[in-house]
Amino acid sequence: MWTEYKNNKHAWTKLWKHHGGQPEANEINRLAEETGQGFFKRIGKISSELMLPKILELLNDDPEFTDNIKIGVLIEVPSAALIADKLAKHVDFFSIGSNDLTQYTLACDRNNDKVNYLYNPINVAILRLIKYVVDVANENNLPVTICGEMAGRPYYTPIILGLGIKSLSMSSITIPLIKNAVRKLNILECSQLVDDIINRKDEVEGKKLLTSFVKEKLPFTKKGYDI
């Protein structure tokens, strides 16, 4: 698949120029090398939904491009999540970028010590956005993956499973830990946990619910009980 991608590099350059920016070569190369897939980043406007058919038509007409590479959208801004139903008509998959989706939705920089205390991946707004994207993906028979801090920490694994996400992207070093967590969890219990957190009046109560759940179901995780 990587060989196929390299043969299509000229077409990808055209794609990104028509998308309105310079080719993001490093990120595209990394993703294509790992998965054979390409995706549009930072899509968050209705105009983006109108652009997609034109971009895909451009690719299909390019003699240097083949259709072996799946085209998807990285959902990492709230505006993209809110038009997921429109974007779904034109792509093969969704990938949810949990880090950026969280900080852009909550208007807080997770790398800024003055405001990063506001960063909370299980904030009700985040959970509702992710659930909406997953529901849209299911309705359109699209695979959906999540990446970022949520995917690589067992503390959040019950939330991810409870939201209906079955594909996670993470650093290879965390795979055994997450696999162990998945094997010990019950999907129905995780789904009920997500519903309970969403329905809580207080965000602190939601954190306590998740922490208590993780301590009971995943006692092997000695670290990471707190966000």
C-alpha cells in the first residue's frame, strides 16, 4: 500500500493545493505509510462539504492516482463534528482526534499551565460530540477510529467502548495495556457508564464515576486514575 501511495504523491500534492493549503507532507506520509489511508484535516465549514466532491473528482481524473487509498476526514474541531452527517456522504471513514477536539471545544490549551486545568476529555460537550460522530458513522456504514490521549490511556477505555468506538490509534507501547483493559470490560456496562456521566449535573461527579469504575474493573492499572 505504501508503494501505491508513493506513486500517487503528485496527485496528493494537487489535492492539498486545491484544499486551500500547502501539502502536509509529513503527516500524510506517516499515515499512508502506517495505514494506506489519507484524510482531510481541520475541515469544519459547510464550504468544506461542498469542496469535497470537487477534490475527489480531481483525484479520480488524475492519471497518477488510483482509488486504492481510502479517503477520510479527521474530526478534530467541533464544527467538523457538527457537520459529520454532511461529510459522511463523501468519505470512506472518520478519525476522531480527541486531543484537539477537546481543547478546541473547551477553549483551553492543554499545554498552557494557566488554563489546562479546564482540559477534560469526559466533559459532557465532548462526549456528546463524539457520540454524534459515531452515530453518523454507523448510520452511513463508515468505520470510525479515535486517536489521541483518550485512545492510549486505560482510564478512558471504558468511555471509548461505551461510545461505541471499536478502533483505536495509539503508540505501540500502550497496545498491550489497552488490549488488557478491553478484554476485562463489558460493553453494556461501559455504555451505561457513559450515559450516567452525560446525565450528571456536575462535571466532578462524572470524573468520580469514571474513576470508581476504573478502580473496580481495571485494578491492574496502578496509575492514571485521575485526569
